[in-house]
Amino acid sequence: MNQPATILRTGRKFDQVLEGARDVFMADGFEGASVDDIARAAGVSKATLYSYFPDKRLLFMEVARHECDRQACATVDLIETSCSPQQVLLVAARHILNVILSDFGQKMFRICVAEAERFPDLGRQFYESGPMVIRARIREYLELATARGELRIEDFDLAADQLAELCKADLFPRLMFNIDTDFNEADRERVTKGAVDTFLARYGV
């Protein structure tokens, strides 16, 4: 479901609504989050909340889009760099893993999976506003590096997806099954370096 074009996405109260909704969604999930709780957390009336978002799904997706945009702004520009593929891919892998292991990333994943049958658009729209954006940036870099003779790739979409999946090794399932909830820098570097080494063993020149 697309958001109405009339939604005004600026102003102090709009920011309050997003912040309050983010806190409530992350704490209670999509189904458990009530409009009353969101309005209370945001410090606005229900009328104000509904004036921005007449549908809770629209609010959820705006929270997801806003957070994904914020994370995207923190990424290093992979395309314009003159570093080696190993250096660039390490930056990309660290970013992917940080997003996956972030409190926001894991809770959004759980919410989208939990609501997949009743509200399939939630997962699809979150995927398009977050993971697909990162995937597109990685694909652009892989195409450039291949054109420069630094990598040897035919299926760029598959290669971009494979890099992301390699970054999920070990830590992601342990987090999702609540086996471990905190990972140190050595844990993260072990996974990202292993992901990049494996990727370059397949696609390096």
C-alpha cells in the first residue's frame, strides 16, 4: 500500500510521531502497538496522529523508511572509491552486518516475519526501502569493478545477494534464536573478513 501524497513529512510534531511510533513498534511489535500508546509516546493527540497517518501500516512503513534512509546516509560511497575490491567489500560487509545485528534491524525482521501472512505488504515494502537499496549500491560497485577488470562476475544480482548472505553466517542465526545477543568486534570482523575472502575466492581476478 502506498502512502498518500498528501502526508506532510516535516515539522516538529511529525518528527515526534515518528519517534514515538518507532519506540512503540520496537517494544510491542506491529500488532501489539496501539494508536493510544503511540500518541502517548509521541506526545500528540490521536487526532494529530490520524491527520498524518490514517492507517497504522502507513505509519509503520514511514518509520521503516525513515530509519532505512538514516542508515543509508551513514554508508560510505562505494562507487567513487579508488580502493581495492577487498577494502571496498570489507566496508560494505561491515555495514551489512551492523544493520543486520542492530536492534532496529533484528526487530524489524521479526515483525515482518510475524506479520507476513496477514500483511504481506509490510515485509515487501520494508525490503524495498532497506535491503534492496543496499543491494542496488553493491551491485553498482560490482559492475564498476568488473568493468575495470578487478572482479569477474556475470550475474551481478546473484553476487550482491551472495555477499549479503555470507555476512549472515554464524552471528545472525545465533541472534535470531536468542543464543547470543551481543557480539564483540572480533566476532564481527571474523564474519565480515570471512565473507569477503569467500566472495573474492569466487569472483576475484
